[in-house]
Amino acid sequence: MRVADRIGKLPPYFFAKLGRRIRELKAEGRDIILLDIGSPDLPPPDFVIEEMYRSVQDPDRHGYGGYYGTPELRKAVATYYQTRFQVRLDPEKQVAILIGSKEGIANVALAFVDPGQTVLVPDPGYPTYGMGTLLAGGVPVNVPLLAENGFLPDLEAIPAEVARSAKILWLNYPNNPTGAVAPLEFFSRVVDFAKRYDLLVCHDNPYCDVTFDGYVAPSFLQVPGALDVGLEFNSLSKTYNMAGWRVGMAVGNATAVEALSRTKTNIDSGIFLPIQDAASVALTGDQTWLEVRNQIYQERRDCILETLKQIGIEASTPVASLYIWAKVPEGYDSGGFATRLLEQAGISITPGSAFGPHGEGYMRISLGMSTQRIHEAMERLEQFVY
Ligand SMILES: Cc1ncc(COP(=O)(O)O)c(C=O)c1O
């Protein structure tokens, strides 16, 4: 059987491959601590689960979920953006409901990228920006994120002809995998850059409410002119511990929202209504519990950083995101170190190279695992000889 050429260009999704090796080790009786994938271990708050429970018992909530999401959920997204970022959105024209943001991140390329066109993607970065581009027949062009620039892209270093021929510029702050954050001043420069080169800016913001040490993450849409050029992807996965529920949104420029929605309506048929009902309640209900949850992540972060320091591994202290981005020790590449850690210590982390060539030399450690298991992993790490 011959699969399409475009599939030939796609590597298997990294975490799917890693998962297979972990299953083999577990089958051999090994206890593996998973600090690789960014899936929150904690549940959503009770009031969200109760709304799901109430809605699922309603016989009228079992049909198709509607192509554009329920009006209530679109309104809830607009209310959340107004309250959280003071960004005013028209729920009819500037909000698209997604089956998790990953779905929209991949589909936006079908809406904007013709075969052979280029897309600027951060390196290291969340792999779906580039994979969605490839699926649409486009060509991802890596934009390096370097430690010396605070893991922000150096816009002026992008050659004018490269910027001019690109369709989309992808950004993601708070950043996966580096944990870096971006100031509003940077977003203003991005708006100017996008206007100069006629680019759609896709800002991916799923970690905006996973923050520590009092840091408050902005929305790209807060800066003047952003709505002219920008689409922001967001998600309930990390903010509300709802990764498995599959619900997210794309908000911003009305033309971009319409193009993405038109693409989606031809591919999917919406989200299960009780999930949309629970998502509406999550976005508009009490948000104070997030502080307690973030405090838990912050304690895990500090525990991991303490151990890394003790064993001589260099890492910066993230004020947001679910990750610690640490240097792999001298003498290893990131894949080799990750394999050794998995096989010898039973700790699974993500090698930086999984996020692009500029991720080489780093590893990503996730905070989405129970505090007790993180303590156990740190005890193993203290004994680990590298
Ligand atoms: C930067 C980034 N964007 C998007 C996603 C996808 O999130 P969702 O669960 O909304 O599809 C992730 C998930 O890890 C992510 O790290």
C-alpha cells in the first residue's frame, strides 16, 4: 500500500514513539516516572465536573455539538478574554471553538498555507506548528530561539526575503519548551514586523494561567494593532487541568477566525455539548483556585531546581509554563542523556532535540506529575551517575 507523499515527510509524533518504549519497560516490571509530557496530573475543580455531570444527564445534550461551538461557550471565551486580559472580542466573529488547541494549530495551516509556501516556526518549539504546515504542503522555516535572547526570536535577524515570502509567524509565550516569557513591548514589535511583511501572527498561549512568583502572562491581543494581524490559540487543557477533555479556542482577527472555522466545518462536527457546557463554567466561574494549583506547581519547580543544582545540572527558573528547560551534562547529546535517564533511573524526560535542532543540548522536565512522584524522581536523580 502506498501512503501519500505528505505522510512520508512526517516523523511519527515524538511522544507516540516514546510511549511505546515506556510500555515495553513497564511490561518488564520497571517503574517509570513520567516527567516528559505536559499533561496536568490534577483534576479540574469540582464545579466544572459537576456541570459536566448535570449536562450529561440532559437527554437534549447528546446530539452534534454544533460547528461553531455553542453560543454560550463563545460568549464565555469573550468574557474570559475581557476579564483576564481586557481584550474585547465579538463572540460571533472573533472566537472559534477548537477540539483542543492542537487541532486548530494544525488546521490553520490548511486555511492559510498553499503548497510550497513558507511558515516561520520557533526552534525549539511545539512540533505541531511545523507538522501542520507540512500537512498543508507548506514548508516550515525554523526561527532559532536562543538563550542569549531570552528565547525570543530575533526578528531583525530574519532576512527580509524570508519574511516577505512567509504566510504565518508562530509564537508561543509562556513558551514550551523553554519556559521563557515575552514582554508586551516584544509583542508590539511583532505587530510592526507582521504589518511590514503581511504575515498572520499565530500566538499560542495555553500556559497563560500556569504562572509562578506573581507573574501575570499577557495576551498577544493586548497590544495595539494585534487584532489586525493576529490569531491567538488558547486552551482549557493546562489552565483548567482539562487536557483530556479536548477543548480550546482561537480568537482574534475576524478574517482569520472565519477562514479557520470554514476549514474546520468541513473536517469535524464540533465538541460533545456537556464538555462545552463545563468549559463555559470553567472560563466564567471562580478563578481563585488557580492560585492554589499554581502554588503546587511552583513547589514542584523549586524541588526539581534544587536537585538539579545539587547534581550540577544548569537550568533557569521559569515564571510560567509547565516545564523546566535544563542543560544536558557535557559529553551527552540530549537524546543520549534522555535514553540513559530512562533506561537506568526509570525517569522519562523529553530530550530538547524533540523540539527542533536548537533544542539540542537541553532537556525538558514536566511539572505535571504528582508531588510525591516528583520527590521520588529527584531521589533517583541524586543517585544517578552520569
Ligand atoms: C505550546 C502548546 N500548544 C498547544 C498544545 C496543545 O494543547 P491542547 O491540549 O489544547 O491541544 C500544547 C500541549 O502540550 C502545547 O504545549
